[in-house]
Amino acid sequence: MTTTRRSVLTLRTLALAYVLGLVAVPILVILFRTFEPGLAVFIESIRTPAAIAALNLSVLIVAIVVPLNVVFGVITAIALARWRLPGKGLIQAVVDLPFAVSPIVVGVSLIMLWGASGWFGGLQSSTGIRVIFGLPGMVIATIFVTLPFVVREVEPVLHEIGTEQEQAAATLGASGWQTFWRITVPAIRWGLTYGVVLTVARALGEFGAVIMVSSGFPGVSQTLTLLVHSRYIDDHNTYGAYAAATLLMGLALGTLLLMTLLDRKRSPR
Amino acid sequence: MSTTTRPREDVVPTSSPPPQPAGSPPTREGGRPRPATGRAIGVGVVGLWLSLIVLLPLAALTVRSLDEGLSGFWDAVTAPVALAAIGTTLVVSAVVALLNAVMGTLVAWVLVRDEFPGKRWVNALIDLPFALPTIVASIVLLALYGPSSPVGLQLNATRWGLVVALAFVTLPFVVRSVQPVLLELDREVEEAAASLGASNGATFRRVVLPTLAPAVISGTGLAFARAVGEYGSVVLIGGNIPRETQVVSQYIQQQIEIDRPVNAAAVSVALLGISFLTLFLLRLWGSRAQRREERSS
């Protein structure tokens, strides 16, 4: 298209105004508000017992969710990429399902299944394990929303590398496990790492599904995202909410950076 | 990444496994029974895992939504406040989807065709909404558009607040689906159209837009699907005023809070239905467009 200087400038201004007004300026404002009273105030605000407990809980959930997603995600990816199964299309659809479900609906569904009056409600009365309003509920909610990531990052890699090397290894007498550890795992490691990073980011940031199944007591069952919410809504502590949000934002930006670096590593070799 | 993550290229997943070379798979009399049992266990594990985490909760939700019969379900979904929440959600999501279609395409265009200092940074900013937790998005937008706005722009507890929050979280969808198509777009065709006397508007409408349309529509559809179910980013800025700014997810959350689980489940099923319908139509349309393209080429 022949574009005049003026129309180019108009389009550029519009696009920049949109992106900056929507993303950059709000972030700069919150950073300014957070660090305006000084670094010491910020550090104090994110080192209160409730904040430290929230960070610990978030990290604990990530530490439980990631290994589970890695193990089951890799098995699912291998099943989808390598095995001849009936109803593969159905499995593909189920793996993608969590992307289409609202976080709140995830929470309600888990309450309907695991809650005191849910299908598995007997578990609580017989064993005393509280799923809903306990740590297991928050873990299950986080697994639900992060389930697709590892599968969706590993499966294409498995398709791409094909089966030749694995077959060669098998011909040379390697057992199934040896082939898996020596051939498959090295081949999928970057895809897998990328999937893990996506899982960590989402697990740290999940809010809607977790707030539905958490009892939300400060210092006990609050994750970082719940802390931001309760500081703003319950405590009317706007500064505290800004500070906690800035901490979360820092974690998210770190993850984004890691993703960009990894993306370079895993794409065309 | 809170979210539905990056725009997905695999809206129409093509999952045909490479054909297996003859003789390689363990045959029944091939004397390698272990992979077969291993596979059986593996399939069982996958089935159990997916059922326990995804299918059973959704099944429980659906069954519980019918606890008071079909009429109970219908009453729950058509309660005035519930209908108002569904209406608000659909209207605001449609506005946000259209906003994305126009502004997202424009941003992609500028990022591909224009050159200016700092372009790389702007490009990097696009991914930020997917990386930021939704509750952080809410707080971040409140800092600029909330009660203590430094520019006096107060959008909290208004529908415009909802639009801003949802536009923020859905920003990457259209931009990231249109960008690669624009990069591959042949400029010669545009130049040819121009040299044949087509005006800018005509070139855009007749040459550029048809090529971009599939990407724009798929990005817009995904943005709509995401907006419909969104909770975290609207929870602080939306105000949660019934019949005005309360969105469906907030209504559902409220029903759980006041101990009306059947209502919550019924409206949840309705919301699920809307999301699935959107994604289904999108997929249907995508595979149709693909077939048309294959036929024409």
C-alpha cells in the first residue's frame, strides 16, 4: 500500500497510544507508587509474616504441581504422539479443555466434586482430609489450570523428532527405559523446560480457581495472589496491595525473560 | 501465565502421527511383551489422570446443576440478576472483541510495517498481559484508572472499567495471530493493486483484508472466549454491582458465597456452554476456511 508520511504517523500514534495507555503507563504508575516511599518501606511491606507465609505457600504449591505435571504431562504427550489409541481425538480435546474453562467454573466444579456435600465428600468425613478449603484443593485447582502446558509443549517435539532414533536404540538392544532416558528425554528437554516455565508462571499467578477453594486466612491459606486481593479489599491497604503486586510482577517478568531466552534455545536448531 | 497463554497456533490441531515403518512395532509373537504392558499401564494412568483432574469435576458440576431438575436449572439461569450478569458479560466481551479486532490489527500492522525507535520494546510489551497474573492486571489498571488516578480518569465500577481490564488481558490474541500473516504477506500484490490505480482503501479492503481475515477472526474469537470467563482482572476494577457491572464469573462466585451451589453450578454450565460454543464455531470456521484455501490452490 502506498502510504503517505502523515497516515503512517497517524497509525503509529494510534497504535502506540493504545499499547502504552493500556500496558506501559499503568505499570509505570504502579512501580512509581510502590517505590515512591522508598525501598525500605517496600521491603518491609513484603516481609510481614502474612506476606512471607503467602510467598511460601505459593512456592509450595508450585513445588507440588510441577513434578506432577511433568510426570503425567510427559506420559500423556508420549501416549498422544507415539501410541496407537482409540479415541485419541477425545484425549486431545480433554487436554485442551482447561484452556476453555473459566477459573471460577474450575473452582465451582472442584467444590461440586471434592466439597463436603460433593461426590467425594465422604473422603473428608472418613479420613479427615479437607480438600476444599485446604491445601489439596488449591493444588488440584492449580493442576487443573496448568494441565495443558507440558503436554502441549512436549507433544509437538515428539512428533518432530520422529521415531527413528528410538527404533535404532531398540534395535541395538536398549530397553524401553534406556531408550526413554537416553534418547527421548534429551530430545524433549527444552520443550519440557518451556512447559515447566509456563506451568510455574501460571501456578504463581492463578487467582480465580484458587480463591474459590481456599479458606483465605492470612498467614495460613493465602497465596500471593490472594494476598494482593485481601490487602486491597479487606484491609484497605492500597500500598500493601501495590507492593505485593509489584513482587508478583517481578516474578512474572523474570519468567517472561526466561521464556524469551528458552524460546531462542528450543526453536530452530 | 495467567491464562490462556499465547495465541494458539493449534486451534485446528493436526495430530496425524507419522506412519510407522513396517516391522518396527512389537508384534504379538515378537517376544517383546513389556512395551505392551507398559503401554497398557500408561494408557490407564493417562485416562485416570485426565478423568480425575478434568472430567470428573466437570461431570460433577453438570450433574449437580440438575439437582433441582431441568426447571430448577432454567430458573437459576434465567433469574433476573443472573440474566443481567450474562448480558453484561456478553455485551462487554463483544465490545472488547471488536476493539481487539480493530486495534490489534492496527498494532500488528505498525509493528510489522513501520519502523521507529523503541519498536522492540513495544513488541515485548504485547506479551506482558499473558505473563502478568490477572489480579496484578487488576491492581495495575486501578493505579491508573482507579479512585486515585493521577490523570483523573476514574473507570472503576463502570462498564468501561470492565472493557479496559478485558482489553488488557486479551491484547496479545489478535496482535500475535495477525503479525506472522502480515510478515508473510506479499507486498508486490499490494503494489500491483496500487499501480493499477486502486486507492489505499480499496487495496486494503480487496487485497490486504481478505488475507488477514482468518487471523483476525481467530484472534478475535479467542479474545472473546477469554473475556467471557475472565474473573481476576475484573474483580477489583469492575465493582461487582448486580445488574450493572457484575459479570457472570462474579455472579457465580457470589452464589457460592451465599450458599446456593445449585444456582452457581447451573450458571457455570451456561458459561461453559457459551465458551465451548464460541470455540466450536471458531474451529468449524477455521477448518472450513482451510478447506476453501486448499480447493483454491
